[in-house]
Amino acid sequence: MSSAASSGGSGGPGGPGGARKRADKRQAILEAAFTVFARRGYAQACVQEIAQEARVAKPTVYSHLNDKETLFRHALEAAADALAAENLAAVERLRDLAPDADLRAALTGTADRLLRICGSERGRALKWLTYAQVGTFPDLVDAVLERTGRRLGTALADRLARLSLAGRLRPCAPEQAAEHFLALLTAPYEARSALGTRPLPATALHGLAEAAVDTFLLAYAA
Amino acid sequence: MSSAASSGGSGGPGGPGGARKRADKRQAILEAAFTVFARRGYAQACVQEIAQEARVAKPTVYSHLNDKETLFRHALEAAADALAAENLAAVERLRDLAPDADLRAALTGTADRLLRICGSERGRALKWLTYAQVGTFPDLVDAVLERTGRRLGTALADRLARLSLAGRLRPCAPEQAAEHFLALLTAPYEARSALGTRPLPATALHGLAEAAVDTFLLAYAA
DNA sequence: AGCAAGATGAACCCATGGGTTCAATAGCTA
DNA sequence: TAGCTATTGAACCCATGGGTTCATCTTGCT
């Protein structure tokens, strides 16, 4: 199940099998890199271990990604893309809300999902790794934040603008409302979970989501 | 030339001068350690550079602190203590607020100070270093968070409880109010400043403080 | 003056790990 | 079958840096 049997039908017509397998390896290497970086941190992670994790030889790693730093950047950006997709999906649930639907319940549902993503294995690892290298690769912080932070903020602002226009929220600056919604949600989570080091039970997460929505609605409800 | 003239009045009566100088060196080492760790990160910082920064020989460093990890822990805890003192001072300004004083102005003043501390050289460095080692030294995260996070939260909760009792805020759970106040303040700062990598002008900081207080008062004013 | 405790710098030992080289091999294409 | 390309494993080079040792000062105390 490692890599040989992965591409399904062997030598499917229409595409060069060699290139396909090569792309698969690159993918495996990036995933393995993220796993190992998450486990050890940037400096402590050795390329050898990444190669093992990807079931690949060390020179193969260097043939795909030039050096450790490139490996790190690509691995983190890929992880950020995956997280961003999950975040956006959670926010999109606020689209097409029926006029008589329960706004509080909808917001709480979205909040709950965002919190779960934030506390997921990948979410925590990405945050740690990004913060950790903020001094050495400041531009990487920007790339990751663009994907996970800014995109999420504007998508949520879009939804809140519609809700405001529909009279379900008071007139407000949607960017700021989104910023405050996310703040009320994530900052208490960071504090309670000790930056993600201490796992919170699902009930605690739900409590945080409800508290955030409560306060948000006190400030922003119509 | 370096250390001989450091202790000010030479041989002040009442204390053993030797021990005093030794304590001074320890202090210098810890400060230098924080400076260098902040500059390079934990793994990239070498003890040699810390020794140079402290104007001390490498074996002297090891004679005071057993190894690099101990050095790191003590340096960070000292920095956290210093930050905690500043934070508490900012919150204490809410004590003894005159019954007819401008609550919004008082909260904004405190918010402004907290934001400045959070964005200070020391504040940013401490946050980066703590986050960076969250995987390797999880208990250190706890020690730092206890000093900067928890203490600040309860101190602010104390003040808000009094304000609530005095009828200036609506009845509420003070811990949660404090949590939300700090969330509205710091999370937007983190987002806007890209985790502290991009400096915000004082006017932007003030704007964040005012926005946070606005929303907070919408939800928590009497 | 003479002693004890630090402090010093330089050299040293050694583990880790990034990055490369190379000969051997597996797998696909023609 | 011939040939090309990607892969492999193992050994290798070399820089970095944690931690120690030691002989030599410096300094304060008596």
C-alpha cells in the first residue's frame, strides 16, 4: 500500500505513468514533511526522518524540493490551503439562510465547526510551526495568514453583510464584525487550551462557541 | 574594562561584594539570553553568542545555568514576569474609578496600554519564543501563560466585577467578560499586525482599542 | 602577603544533521 | 530487447554547536 499499487489501474492509457508516480511521490513527501515538522519543529526535524516517513530515499527528497527550507514552505502552504478550504466551508453554511431560520443556531453551528478546525491536529501544528518561524521566515507567516486568516475574514464578512442587509443584524461594518466574531471565538480557545497544548472536551468547545455567539449577538443583533 | 565598574559604588558596606557581583552576572546572562533567543530562536541561538552578549565567558554561563534549556526557561520566565507586571499595572488603572468618570475613556486607556505592551519588543519576542517551543517544552507554555495570561485575566475580572456591582456594567460573569474584552483587543491586533511581524502605527493601535471597547460596551454596558 | 572562589579563553570531544556523490537497479517507452 | 529516467541506499564531507577541561588570571577577604 505504499506507493506501487497506489495509482489504481496500472498504466492506464492516456497519461504517462512515470510522471504520475513522480507526482504521487512529491505529494507523499510534502505530507510526510508536514507530519515530521509538526512532530519535531523545523530545526529538530531531519530530512532523513522525512524521507523515511514518506517511504522514500533521501536523495529523492532533494530531487523534488531543493532544500529543507523549500520543503518547509511548500509543506506549510499545502497544509494552509487544506485548512482554508475547511474554514471556508464552515462559513459558507451561513449562505442562503432562510428568513425565519434560527440565526443564533446557525452562527453557533459555524462557530462550532471553526473551533474544531482550529483545534484539529493540522490546525494546531500549522499554527505552531508558523509562529515558531516568524523570526526566520517572516514572509511565510504572510503566506499562511493570507490563506487561513484573511480569506476567512473576508468570507465571513460577506456573510455578515448579507445578514445585516436582511435585517437580521444591525447595520455595521462587516469586516469589523467578522474580526470581532472570530476574536470572540478563537482567543478564548487559545487561552483555555493553553495554545492548544491541553485538549478541550467537545462540551467545552461548544460552550466557548455559545458564549462567543451570545456576546456577538448582544453587540451586533438587529 | 567590562565588568569591573559595573556594581556602582565599589564595596558598599553591608553585603558581601563577591556574591553581589556574581548575582549581577547571573542577571546579565539571563537578559543576554533573552535578547539572543529573541534574535535567533531557540535552536539557532548558540551559547557562545549569549556569553558574548553578556560580556562573559562561556564556562561562566554554564556555571550559572546548567544547560541551554535551563537558560531558556529562566530567561523566558523572567521576561514573562516583567511583562506581567506591566499588564497588571495597566489593569489597575481601572481601580477606584470615580462614579461619574467616563467608563469608555477608562477602558480605552487600559486597552491602549495593553496593546502597546503586547506589541512591544519584549511582548512579541516572548510570544514567538513561547509558541515556537510549544512542542518541545509544553510545560514552559504553561508557566508563561500563567504569568501573562491567567493573572491578567483574573485581575481584569476583578475590576469588571466591581464595575458591574457599581452598576456601570450589566450583571455578568466577570471571568467571561474579561476573556471577551481581551479577545476583542488582542485577536484583531494579531491579525492586523500579522502576528507582530508588521508594525502598526500608534493611530491604528488606538483604533483597535476603540473598536474593541465599543463592541465590548455594546455587549456589556449596563 | 596569602588564600579561596570565581572568571577567563582557548582548545578540545563528539553528536547531529544538511547536502552530495555514486554505482546499482527498477520501470516505463519504443 | 535496448535505452532512458527516476529511485535507491550507503557512504561521505563538512559546518555547527552543546558541553567540558584546564591552566591561568583576577578579586575580595583575612
